[in-house]
Amino acid sequence: MRRATPADAVPWPLLFDADGPRPEVEKYLLRGEQWLAEQAGEVVGQMVLMATRVDTWEIMNIAVAEAHKGQGIGTAMLKKAKALARQRGAHRLEVGTGNSSLRELAFYQRFGFRIVGVDVDYFVRRWGKATKQNGIPLRDLVRMEMVL
Ligand SMILES: CC(C)(COP(=O)(O)OP(=O)(O)OC[C@H]1O[C@@H](n2cnc3c(N)ncnc32)[C@H](O)[C@@H]1OP(=O)(O)O)[C@@H](O)C(=O)NCCC(=O)NCCS
């Protein structure tokens, strides 16, 4: 895993798999740091980390390419995020996901994240409408955190 440099092509499809719309993604891409997971020279995953408060880092975006999901790459990136946040002196690592993102809710909690809040109608405000995942309207942001 390595930090992305300005010479790297931005892996937009991966970023959009996890979040959108583009102007919101561009904002944290500029302010945060992007890490790339590579296999045989190919980018198979990425995450964007950002310091959001004095002692807090947030995973703003994390995604693994479709053909490589379920192979432990996402978990390896969470481990890296935790290690980096600790190295930088943070005491808290945060991540947010959708109320209807059932596999993601499992993925984060299995790693040790706890649910600490719900931002009601966050995605309705962000997208102007509710889309569906797993037959459930995506409306609310589930805020999760891990004390380091
Ligand atoms: C969530 C994600 C980053 C996990 O990466 P990963 O490399 O597949 O994760 P791992 O292999 O370490 O762990 C697999 C677990 O992740 C979860 N998971 C979430 N979405 C998944 C998917 N589309 N395919 C496979 N596993 C997924 C499952 O809980 C799975 O466990 P299971 O096999 O018991 O169901 C990845 O699946 C992904 O890119 N999802 C789409 C983008 C996204 O929604 N990002 C998060 C926004 S909040």
C-alpha cells in the first residue's frame, strides 16, 4: 500500500463506488491523503483519510475493485488507516456509512468500529432523493468510531 502522488491517475470509479457526488469527493480529495492498494502494479483499492479535528482522523472514502472484493484488501486498508492515525497522534478514527449499506455496517463493526450516532436524512440532503440498497431506502448516515 502506498500514498498516491500527483503523478497517479485518480481512480474515479473506485471513489464513486463508495461516495458522491463528484464536487463533494473532490473537496476531501484535495484536503485529505489518498492511499492506494496495488497488486501486480494494478490499483485494486483506495482510501482517503483526513484529519477532521485536532485528535480525530476520518476515513472519507474506501473502496475495493469489484473483482477483488471479499479478499481481505478492505480490512488491510482499515488496519493501515488505524496505524496511520495512531502514528499521527490521533485518538479517534471515524467513518460514516449508509443505513442501507448492510455489508459495510458488518465490515466496520467486525473490525471494531462502534456506532456513535445517526445523521438523519444526510443522504437525502446530499442527493436530493433517496436511492435504495438491499431494498432499503438510503437516507441516514450511520456515524461510527474507534478509540485508538
Ligand atoms: C466495503 C469494502 C471496502 C470492503 O472491502 P473488501 O476488500 O471487500 O473487504 P474484506 O475482503 O476485507 O472483507 C469482506 C467483508 O466486507 C464486507 N463487504 C462489504 N461490501 C462487500 C462487497 N461488495 N463484496 C464483498 N464483501 C463486502 C462484507 O462484510 C464482507 O464480509 P462477508 O464476506 O462475511 O460478507 C468493499 O467491499 C467495497 O469497495 N465496497 C463498495 C464501496 C463502499 O461501499 N465503500 C464503503 C462506503 S461507506
